[in-house]
Amino acid sequence: MKSLPGFSDSELKKAKNNNDSGDPNEGLQRVGLVDAQRRDRLGPADVLLPHAKLGVTIVDHHVDAESDIPEANNYIVENVGSVSTMIAERLKKRNVEMTEAEATILALGIHSDTGSLVYDSTTPKDASMLGWAMEMGASQAAIAEHAKPTLSDEQQGVLTQALVNFNTTTVHGVTIATVLLSADGFIPGLATVTKDALDLSSSDVFLLAVCYEATRGAKGGGGKKGKQNGQSSDRLQKAQRKTVKALAGRDPELSSTSVPQLLPGVDAGSVSNMINSESWKGGEIAFTRQRLAATFAFYDTDRSGYLEKEEIRQALQSAAFVITEENFDILIASIDTDGDGKIAFEEFVNFYTDMEERKKWDSIRAEMEGKLPGTPSTMTIIGRVKAGVNVRNVNLNRLFQQFNGGGHPKAASATAKLENESEAEAVLHGLVDELIETSLDQQLRVGDFMQSPVLSAKPTMTEKQIEDLFIRYDVRALPVVDDDNEVIGLVSYKEVSAAKMRLINKQEKRLRQIEKAVADGRKLPEDRPLESAVKGWMKQKVQLAEASLTMAEVEQLLLETDVGYVPVVAEGTKQLVGMVTRTDLLRQHRYYSSLHYHNKGFSDSIAARKPIIELRKRLKKFDVENE
């Protein structure tokens, strides 16, 4: 027997004897879990853990995740953006030669996990190992083709419905988008769908939740085929219930007299049987037919007198239900009893009646069994967050841990087990409320980073005085305040330049008048001051920001008003307390660690700057006034 590093000969002999026993799990020595630390993420591999005689090794890059696998006895966890980075680093240290395909797979793993090195979780080591994979011959053509995966038809359907049905909540300038969809089964690749939805929805946070019934095997089956048939039956029944909810569950506000015009493909006799103004007198059945006819006509968009596949598909999309093409065909076949490929009104009525009878029977059976009606469901939640200072406190990894989920602060997922799908909406709302309470309410406020104290101008100051302030203190704008320190205007370098030009024109005109008077021997014009007070040429309509506003709200304010500076006032007043500029906002993003943050938020406090302020006051008397 060939010796293997890390295992003794006795261990290898024991493993061989176990392999000869006939039980496939008896020869299992060690299990490796990559990019997963929780049992509910293992799927069918969960059954292997107890049989790993030498233990379970976890290889992961989610350093904040907590494992619930007691069999694990070896943890390899590093704070990097990708597990592929960890693997590449170990291969490099051992001087392992790789084929082009192997190097490409590692490079694709790093690209996928780090968003091509732009995610917040990206580390220098990820970039280094991506470079090494390229040195080993990774195919750039293959990376370009596969780094951004193409969505499958099913994923495209989810993305379409997500963009049609999502709701938004804006809190403190942060937009949270949520969408709750229902599907006929598990849908892979939802992380990519959520990322695309985040980008296309112009939101800051996107939570995509998809519910599907917990699969169960068919009774008496026991085998794999029986389980598949049971799952298919469950999904078909759910699709049928969703179709009833999407179609018959709608109660359009259409009068009975308008329906015949909506169904030109149905003869007058059929219409009279479907609807008449006195149908309510015929009891519940007649009234139900009238309502169904109105609904049928509403969804019969081409006025053919039939519901075609595409019309049924649109109805399911309006109910936020995702169904595979195979199950959709089975669904249509269950309604289209004559097999002509389209659904007539009577087929629609029979389908609705049959489903209502099933619902009644399910209710009676549940009551007899002492149970509430409902089917256990699985809810998959995927969250993605855009990069930005206004969402710096959002941590989806921490938010999803209540469902044993996790991931990164800005990209995470979770799976919740529900007694009934009706619980899903409350769960999603709860996540949004917690997100607001724990992350968004703690945003940076304008009062935390505004320039304060701030220089201001008085309304009686002249062009020259204002210009002197601009030059001396190197500012580009000054708020104008009255004697009560209330903001009454704003003056920028543009207004100063225009006022100075007007003053020069006045001076030149005065000079010409003096020269002409001297030439004519007339009396010189009266020597009146030509300078004007700033209150006559300042901006009087000024956008103000209260100190309690969040940074995101002020940022939006600057973008909408196209101004570069906004005076900051106390809550509910016009009392000047500071000034905020575009530069102040850019500093808060902290793109570069070497940038000097000369403001209250990221530099010395106002109290710490008091000595400097006092020194400036003492040195002011040595300033040379311009003549």
C-alpha cells in the first residue's frame, strides 16, 4: 500500500478494510467543506459528516461566520475575498504547476467572489493571487466570457419579475428595495439575479426573497422516482393555486354589460349564459360565473374569446410567481382539457370550481386533524448593498444570522423555514425594520462633519470688504447673516466678481465725469461713495440644511440644486451653525486614506482647534490693510 503524507500505514490499512465492507460510507475518512460552515447549507452532503473518521475540515473566507458542525476539527479560515485566493496561495507556496484550465478556474473564482476586485471584501492578497493565476496561463478570453455569467431563462424570469414587483422604502436618503416572489421550486443563481436587480433598480440595498414549498416524496414511493413525482405534484398544485389567485382571485370593477364587448369571440348565446344583469338573483353560482366572466375578459387582452399561454403567463407574473417552462406546460395541460392549446371560458370555470372544491376539502381535513391549513415553505433571502458612505453601517451578514445565514457585510444570504408562505411577508418586513433601526438610523449627520465655526458676512459690508474676507481666509462663499445670526443670503466669488466689475465701471464713469468737468470749467461732481452694500447684490434665495440631516440627504440636496455650498442652521431655525461644501462631502467618502480630513467629523474637534482660533485672533492686528 502506497504511503500518503499525513496518514499512518495503520490508518490507510483501516481505510482499505472499511472500503471492502460494502458500505460506501464506511471507507470515508475525511470530509472537506469549502465556502460553508453551517449544516443547513450542505444539502444531501449532510449525511456524510458523521462517517468522517478523521474529522471534517472547513475551508472558508467568512471570518464572522459561526459554525454549527460539531464534527469539524480543522478550520482554515482567512479574511480574504475568495476561497480561490486561499487555494491559489497554497499552490503557489508548493510550486505546483497548473494547466491553463486549472489557472483559469482559480482566476474565475477570484473574479466571481470579489466582483473583479471591486467588492469591499477584496484584499491585496486577492489581487496578488489573481495575478499569479494569470502568470500560470489563465485564459483571458475564457475569463471575459464567463466572469459575468449569462442568466438562464429561469433567472431572467426572476429578474424581470423582481424589477416589476419590487417595492422601495427610502429612509435618511437610503433606498431599500424589497421583492417577495413565489416559485414552484428552488432556483439556483439568485445571487447574480439580485446583483443585477440592485444595479437596475437604482436602489442602495436590495433584498430578494423567493418562497417555494418544502419538497416531499410521494406517499408509498420511497424510491427516487416516487420522490420526483411527489415534488412535481406539489409544484403543480402550487402553480394551480397561484393561477386561481392571479386570475379568479381578481375582482375587476367591470360592469356585466361591458363584458360582451370584451369577448367578441364568444357568441351571444354563450355571453347571455355567462352574464346577465339579473345574475345575482340566481344565487352564488350565477354570481360567481359573472365575476369569472369579467375576470376572463380582463385577461383576454387580444379579445379572442380564449386565454392563450402568454396571457396566463402575464397573469402569473402579476402575482409574482416564478414557474419553470416544464411546469408551466403541465399547468396549461391541467386546465386545457380539450388539448387545443388555449383555454375556453368553460374550461376556466371548471378549473376554478375544481380548485375551490379542493380548497374546501383541505380546510375540512385540516379542521378534522386539528391543524391550521397551510403548507411548510422555504424562503431564500439574498441581499446586496451598493458601495457608498451612506450605507457604511449596513451589515447583511449580521442581519441574516438570525436565520443561520451569512456572508459578507454587503453581500449575504439566508434560508428561513416557514410554517406557511403567508409568514414570508412579515419576515421580510421585519428584516427591513431591523435594517433601518440598526444601520440607517446611525448615519453620519451634517452636524458631524460641517465646517464650524464658520465665517459670515454682514449685509452692510461692501464689495471691497467682502473681497478682503475671501482673500484673507481663502473661501469661495460666505453666508450673510443679520444681527440675530440668522441667514438672510449667500455671497460667492461669482457675486463678488460681478459686484467688483460694476464698481470698476462706476469708478471709470466718475473719472470721465471729472475729466469732462475740468475741461469745461464746470463744478466737479459730488464725491459720493460708489461702493454698495452686499444686501443689494447677494443671493437672497438660499438653500439651507439643518444640522440633523444625514449626509445622504445633503448630498442629494447639492445635486438637485447644483450648488457647491450650503449654510447649515440649527433645527427648526435659520440660526447659522456651520457650512457644508461638496469638498466636505467628498472627504467623508474617504476613498484615499492619505487625504487630510480637516473637519469636525474626521479631524480635530472644535474644542481642540480653539488654540489655533485664538492665535489667529491675536495675529489679526498685524494684518496689513489694503489701501
